[in-house]
Amino acid sequence: MSETVRVAHTHEPIVREVETPFRRFLSDYFESQVAVISLFVLGVIIFIALLAPFISPTNPYDLASVTILDSKLPPGGQSMAGITYWLGTDGAGRGLLSSIFYGLRISLGVGVMSSLIALCIGATVGLMAAYYGGRTDTVIMRIVDIQLSFPAILVALILLAALGKGVDKIIVALVIVQWAYYARTVRASALVERNKEYVDAARCLALGDKRILFRHLLPNCMPPLIVVVTVQTAHAISLEATLSFLGVGLPITEPSLGLLIANGFDYMLSEMYWISFFPGVALLITIVSINLVGDQLRDVLNPRLQK
Amino acid sequence: MSLIVFVGVNIVGDPVDMLINPEADQAEIERFIRDLGLDRPLHEQYWYFVLNALKGDLGNSFIFNQPALKLIIQRIPATFELALAALLMAVTIGIPLGVYAGLNPDYRISKTIMATSILGFSLPTFWVGLMMIMVFAVMLGWLPSFGRGETEMLFGIEFSFLTRDGLAHLLLPALNLSLFKMSLVIRLTRAGTREVVHQDYIKFARAKGISQNRIIFVHLMKNIMIPVVTVLGLEFGGLIAFSVVTETVFSWPGMGKLIIDALHNLDRPVIVAYLMIIVIIFVFINLVVDVLYSILDPRVRLQELKG
């Protein structure tokens, strides 16, 4: 989602005066100050996640530079080698700020990957349900209903109990948890779109089903989908962190924010709050900014609210 | 369903490594494996499992050497107590705040309430739990941070809320678990209130000179309760699912804690039994909610009559 908005920035200066739907969308979006700030914050977070190895002050997973002597330094503490750790260090002497940068990379990566895959599956299935109707629709929507009647965390927990740990496994689990939301959203808007004239026209031209589904129907179902993608990405990130915290998500070799927080749990009772606190704040900022961007997108893209 | 879980659980890890004394010799290990029935092929194990399950025996826990079913049923009251306490908190705090924000949408307090509710949606439950322990248990020392505290027997079941100590133990976990639902209740009540205050019957009640309190508590409340109650019913399942997280953070001895421990120790019978029970609970909850829905909302009943 954020990618599409950023692409927009690069195109912006070319057409200045023409009022395109896209420009209207942009100016609507930028009306809210909160939304602009959260978009900016989200941009910074994505930037950090992408460039983590280059901008981290230290490499927390380079065994040569991490020593146990620097462990449990409070925020702003100086290491033996004279490096200042602004957010302190954890029990093994890894700088927290750098760990968070690396953790963001994994958390965001898992969240975005899983919601994009779920989007592809869910959108296809939802379009098919709406377009073919009849038995296909009944079967698909029944599965969606059953799936949605169980809380996401429970389904993910069951799946991970069966699958085991690993990045690929948690992505599979998150995809299975999420696809139903997309399927339902796409179906709802595709049901309306299906009866419009352009679909009839496409059918009269004897275009293939595949072409009608993906080239004609899908683009017109996009606005609500974009909102769901944003919200679900935030949800996926939070779910991944929770599962990793519970010890059933990512293995210890892929330290996401959830694992960082879990690491600090043991130290917290001895008042070393920073090990859990700062990764949690990073997680919180990420989720809140995605949610706020999603909120504004919902308002802007909602046809009922359009001026 | 049971087959998938059973096979999946059996592929992950080797419980023998976890259970046996590292100094045991080969003969001992083999005897141990035979005792647990782990030497038989998988399909045979599954067959025995189904046969026993039909007799109501889901196998013995590897760790506790007690029937898995009994272990879980023992833990159910603790989980339900926690979930109900959280639900109660969400309602008693959420509804008044939501009504207030709905009646005075432009007040600064209302805006703060709404902003906080967005935060409540975004905050990862487990992290909030950790921070609560940090602040209230470690730094301030006001409230205990783990366990159920003293319990009192009522109808042969142990309850925490009957003793002062137990209540103190219950407060933090319940608050933690209820935060998310509370935000949900606030948003629902606010949206409901804003819709209802503009209805004719409210204007009419005002015109009749009925006191503001009576309008709010009788005319308004009745009409906003339908969506709130149904959503809460649906979300009760979510509370039980999310209690897995809260129980782990606060070491609350419910079934969520049990399943996480079982996952870590690869205690297969407990995992399988838990999943069976949770599925039954959810099917039951969904059924109750469906029934409640048609009782509460006459429109649903009428629709069915028409159809």
C-alpha cells in the first residue's frame, strides 16, 4: 500500500493543473494532518527496515563485536569499547537500537509478505465466488464463515503447533488466517460490480473469464481492498509479535520485535525495563501509524463520503 | 480436522529428547518409548487415539502423567473467570465512555477517549501486560504480578474473586485482557449513540420534557445495546483465545498457559486434547450467539419468517 503512495510522489510534479482522480485522492488524503504525519512515520520505518544493516550503529549479530561485558547497560550507557548505547543493551550485550532496526526488518517483512500473499489468494477466491455464484459461491463463503468464526490467534496457534517454527511457517499460518478477510471484502464489492454494463460488454466481446476477472472486475474492487490490506498488515505484524512472544512463532535465529520483547521479560522483574520497553514502543509506533494511514484511506476511498 | 492436528503434532520434534533423563542408557530409552506407544507407526497411533477418544479418553499427558482431558478441564474455570472479569470491565468502563463521547462529540475529553481507543486497538496485548507488571508490580509494588492468589471454593470450583488477595491478582490480567474489547465497546457505543440521538423518538422524548437521564438510560441505551451485545457475544470467544497471551504474561494457571507449556514441552496428548476442547467450546459459543442474536434483534426473526 505504502509503495503505491510513494510511487505517487514521484509522479506528482508532472501534472500540476489537471484534476485527475488520482490527484483528488492525494489532496483528499493530505487534508488530515494526522494522516500525513503517520504516513511520514511509516515511510521512516520502512526506510529503517530496508536499510537496517547500513544505518544501525552496531551489528547486534556480529559475534566479534558483541561482548557479554557490555550486557544490561541502561539507556545511554557507555560500552567497554566506548560506544554509547542510546537505548541500552540486552542480556547478551547487543545494542537495543540496532536490534530494533534489525527486528523491524523481520517484523515488517513477515507482515507485508503474508498480507500480500493472502491478498492474492483471497482476492482470486473472492472474485471467483462473486463471478461464478451458485455452488462455487456457497462453498467458498461457507469456508470463509467457518474460518472467521474462530479468532485469528487461535487458528494461528493451532497451525503453528502442527507446522513448527520458522519464517516460512509463520507466513503460511498468517496467510491462512488472513485470506478469508480479503475474500469476503472482494466478494462484497465484486457482487455489485458484476452486474454493471462494462462486465456485460466484456462478456459480449467474448473475453476469457480470467481476463474479465482480473482486468475488469478486480481494478474496480480495489478501493476497499486497499483499506483491508493496510489494516490486515498491521494485524499481521501484531499477531506475529504475539506468536513469537509466546514462543511458537519465529525461531530464535530470526529475532523479530516480538522475540526482543520476550527476551526482556526475564529481566523486567529486576527493573531492567528497557529491554522490553523499546522494542514494544517500536512495534506500537509501527502498528499505530499503519492503522492511522488505513483510517484515512478508508475515509478518502469511501464513495459515500466523497464530496 | 483431528487427523491433521494429530499428524502435524507428531511430526514436530521428538518428545523423548525433552522428557528423558540425559543420563539414561539405550535400554531405558527404548522401554520409555514403548510405554508411551511412540514406537508404533503413525497410522496405528492415530487409530488408538480415535478409539480412546470415542471412549472419552484423550490420552495421558507425557509430563504430568494424568489424563489430558482432566488436566484441561481443571484449568477451564480459571480461564473463564479471567475472561468474564475482562468482559465485565470492558462493559462497565467502555459503555459509559462511549455514550459520553457519542453525546458530546466535540468535547476535548471525547476526542481523547477516541484517540485512546485507537491506541487500545493497536497496542499488542502482551506488551501492555508486560508494562503493567513493570509499573504496578515491580516499580510501585501495588499489585501482584503472577498467579491466582488465594482461591475460595464455590460449588466445588476454585474462584479467585471471592478473596481479597485473589481479587488483587485478578485485577491486572483482567484489565490487560479487556483493553482491546474496551476499545471496541467504546467505538460501538459511540457510533450507536451518535446514530440514535438524531432519531425522531429521542426528539419526541425531549419534546415531552423527559429528563436527560431517563432519555439516556432508557430510550438511548435500549437501542444501542443490540449491536453491543451481539458483538460482545462474538468477542467472548476472542477473549478466551486471547487469554492464552494474558495467561502466559501473568502466569495465570488457566488452559491458555497449559497449552503454551505443552507446546514447549511437546506434550502431544495435551495439545491434541486442548484443540479438541477449544473447537467444541467455539462451536458452542457460536451457536449461543446465533440464538441470542435472533432473540435480541426482532428484525432477524422477522426476516427469517419472510424468507
